[in-house]
Amino acid sequence: MRIVLLGPPGAGKGTQAKLIVTQFKIAHISTGDIMREAIAKSTPLGSQAKSFMDKGELVPDSIVIDLIKDRLVQPDCAMGFLLDGFPRTVAQAEALDKLLVNLNKSLTHVVKLSVSDDVLVDRILRRGTIGGRSDDSLAVIKNRLKVYNDQTKPVVDYYDNKRCLIDLNGLGTVEEVQARILAAVKAGR
Ligand code: AMP
């Protein structure tokens, strides 16, 4: 199983991703988590990514694509993986297609969680109070939503045009959304 999970910031991707990878015993690849860890460890990747992340901007494609290229060949990806937060631009989606061709693999599901903007802002502000993520302040959230609309929505269209997009309602309890995802993934639509 090789899944891409798409959706705006605050749609519940991270929470749902953790549940899905446990259920299917596949690797969880969150580009945001990898870069937050790199920042915490003060690695070169961390210092390259930090200023973009703090502003709610996307980290440049070349950096993120290299990161994914290295990650997809790790042994734990052999049984499958879920990409959470990647691809976020059409260039990343195209690069992913090429990487997968080289690995003789293809995506099995592209799932998008849809949630309206006002609910998103509310959810992210709450997450900022609880988890203390530095990019969860109101100004940065607004920019992240703008960046999503400008740069990541075309990725949704990219997969929709390939007729492989599963668009799901992201509203409801964690369990309700999880059940929707599992049913759709199992049904292959
Ligand atoms: P996330 O944890 O997925 O919400 O990502 C947090 C931040 O990390 C984003 O606002 C971006 O600055 C950066 N980021 C994560 N994934 C990507 C990606 N695929 N491309 C560019 N920037 C990314």
C-alpha cells in the first residue's frame, strides 16, 4: 500500500496518518515531522528549512524532493508507505512520479481530506495552544492556508485529472473520519 494523504493544514492529516500506518503496518513519512526533527537537532537540513517553516512558506522543492528520494529507499518502505504533507507542489508530484517509476512502484491511493477554512483556522489555533508548534499562530496559519490554496490545490487537481483522487469529508470525530478513510481505501476508491 502506497498512499498519499492530501489536505489543508489542520485537516487532521497527521492524526489520521498515524492511525492508518498502524492499521496497515506501513511507513509513515511526514516531511513536516522530518524537518521539525532536523530543526530540533540543528542539522543542516534543519537550518535550511527553519526560516521557511516559521513563516508558513514552503521549503524549496529541491530540498524536500531530495529528502523524499532518500527516505523512499529505506527498508521500512518496502512494505508500503503513507506520505503525509508531500507532495505540496505540482513539481513535487511530478518528481514523486519519476522516483516511483525508477523504483518500479506506483501509488495505490491518493486520499484528500476536505475541511472548510473557518474550521481549519479554529483547529490549528487550538493545536497551537496545546502542542506549542511555532507555526500555529494566526498570521502564520493564514499564510499557510494561502500557500495551500496557491500551491497545493493544483496538486489535488493533478491527481484528480489522473482519476485517482479519493476526496473525503474531513469533518467529524477522529473515529468517524478514520472509518471513512479505511472504507474508501479498502474499496479502492
Ligand atoms: P506540516 O507538518 O505538514 O504541516 O508542515 C509544516 C511546514 O513544513 C510547512 O508549513 C512547510 O513550511 C514545511 N513543509 C512540510 N512538507 C513540505 C513539502 N512537501 N514541501 C515544502 N514544504 C513543506
